[in-house]
Amino acid sequence: MYTSITGKKLVARWNERNGTALSLKEFFDEKFYPVFYDHEKYLQWITNSPFVQGYRSAQPPDKSKRMEMLAEFHRKIVEQEPDASIAVGFSAEGNEATTSGQLTGIKLPFGEDDMYSSWIGSGLGVGVDGGLLLLFDEDEILELLYEGWSRYRSLVEETPNLKGNQINTWNGQWLTFALGNNNYKSMPFAPVELKKDTASLPTVNWIKLLFRLARRYPNKKLMTYVYSLGQTNTTVGFIQINLPELKREIDMYVHLFGEIGSTHRKAIEEVYVTQFGFKTVCRNGSVGLKEIEPKQLREYLPGHGKAAAFPKLKDDEKSIINYNIYLSWVLCMLNNKSLIDVAGDLARMLRDYETGGARSKTGRANKVLALLDASSRRQFIEKLTDILADDAANGEFFNALVLETDKMQADKFPYFLTLIKFKYTFIKSKN
């Protein structure tokens, strides 16, 4: 299981930074176990492990009982073949368990170090909405997560009604927080959600976390291992996070609408909602610009059965930010900043044309709608020609637009037309 590799990397990095030579067992005993398990309320729950056998929430194990549990764990590490109860993410011990599909007759070269490191690595899994965990290979990320362990322990101890066993959920919240604040070490952080008499940690939105990563590593393509552990184990596999593409969306948003203060800077991260969940977008093997398509935008792309009319633009901050997100993402897909000016100019001309006819306003409005509902470049050019017959004054602009559209890649045209729709709807709503 990849948790073993990640755990080993953290320990190697920790030894390098601190000038020590702790073995994996020593790191487990001195750095991992005291934070995760040497308390009545755990940070992590591994089913069937020695740490949970006989555990009762009404009467959690005291110090002496926890020492017995730890001794039993060490004994099993030495005497047993690795299974899911002593090596996190490994297969079940018997053929009847839900994870028995991982069993093999091949003698795999797993030793004590692999079992200890699997626990350390499992504590580095970053939980996102959708129930998936991410394991990163980046040294700085691993160090940030390690720093967060003690912060989570402190939060659990200081908040009596806060449920435990949420280390992976905490990791997602903590990493997002730490990446977004240079002085995170001195800042309070308690992302607690109250429900009746119980407090818990909410799961971080995956796009928010990826945007924070994109701001920190704008030129990197991070490889992450995606999985989940439970009654059944799910392995999504290695997924590449194309951070330069995600940063392009952030930069385009800033280019179009500016960035004033930290509140506005984070607005795109708070409001952004994607069309698909993280597990679905991982099917492509990588996550980039295409995979963060804003939710409901495709309803207004050509060929999706929607008329040209868009929902009325509401005059509130969240709606405006969401509208701006649509514009910036579409423009990123076109990869041409100048097209927003072209779309804006055409939208104004269409609005002027629609309202300019003394007698045939209905006919002109229908021509505009036919243009905005075009399903192909050819149909768009034909409908634009119909409008040109009534609007010779803009003939030079229309001719240049026809040339631009004709040379445009076929898969780019729907985004360009959608951009025109947005600008037209915006202008019309203001009028």
C-alpha cells in the first residue's frame, strides 16, 4: 500500500531536517503513537487493530490499558503476516472479509518497517469531499501535515464535545488553511461544526484545496495517490494535478475582475462549485482546467438544449462572483484574452441592433436569438449574415468576426459563443 512509501518519506525527511536517525519503529513510538493513540480519545480509528479491540466509548482505555494495547500491537508486527489490522491499507486476514480481494498467494516482501510506516503514512491522508483521500509526495506538504497532527490533538483536548478519529478530515482543512496563510503557525484554527450536542470537522471542498495548491505551486504538476479506506477499500490510483492550468483560471479571474484584499482574493475559492465530484474527474487520469468546469455552465453551451436566454443576473456578491467564474473559465478554455473584448463589442452591437429598428423589433430580436442559438460555426456565420443585411454600419466588424470564427478550432467555438451569450445577457440585464 502506498501509505508505507509516504510514511517512509516523512520519516526520512524528518530525520534529515532534525539531524537524527530514528527508525520507523522509533518514529512510530516517539512521534506518532503519543499523538494519535496515547489518549482516551483517538485521532484515527483502524478497524480490528489492537488499539480498538475492547474499546468502549463510555469507558475508553486508561494509560495502563493503552500500554497493553501497544505491546500487543508490537507483538503482532513481529509475529504475524501483514494484514489490515496491523498494516493500514493492506488486505484482510481471511477470505471472508470485504477486502479479501486484495489477498494473494504470492509471498510479498513486506517487513516490519512497511507495517510501521503504513500507519505513519495513513496519518498523512488528506480527506476531501466525496470520501476520498489524497497522498502527496511533496516534502513541504508532508511537513505541513506533520505539524498539523499536534494542532489537531490540542483541538480535540480543548473541545470536549469534539468527536475524534477525523485525522484525514483535519488534514484537508489544515493543509488548505496553512497553504493560504503565511503566518499560519501563530493563527488560531478551529474549523468545528456543531450539530446538536456534538462537534465535528467538516470536509474541505476539493476544488478549494487544489486552488490553494495552485497558488503555492503555480508551475508544478503534482502527482497524488487517491484512495479511500473503510469496510471496503477503494483505489482510484495515481492522479496528476495540473496546477499550472488551475492557476490559469485564478489568474484569468484576477485579470478580468481584479483582486482587492484577502477577502476578495479567496472569493473564487469559496464560491466555486464544479460540475462533477472529485471521483468522477479523476477518471481522466489528471485534473486540470477542463475537469474544474463550473457547475451548470454546460446547460448554456451550444447543443445542450437551452435557449439563448440566461438566468437573470442577481445583484448580490455571490451571484456576481459566480457569473465572473463562468466568464473566466470559458476564456481560459479559449486561451485568448482578447476574445472577451470581441464578445463584448458584438454583444453591444446586437443589443443596439435589437432595439434600433423602428418597426421590426420583434424580427430583429428573433434574428439575435437565432444567432445566439447557433449550433455550429457555419450556422453562426449564416445568422450573422442575416443581421448584416440590416446593419451595414457594422459590416467591417462583422467581416473580421467571420474570419476569426472561420479559423477557430471547432471545439473552441461553443465556448466563444457562450462568451458572447454571457456578455449579451449582462448588457441586457443592465439595460
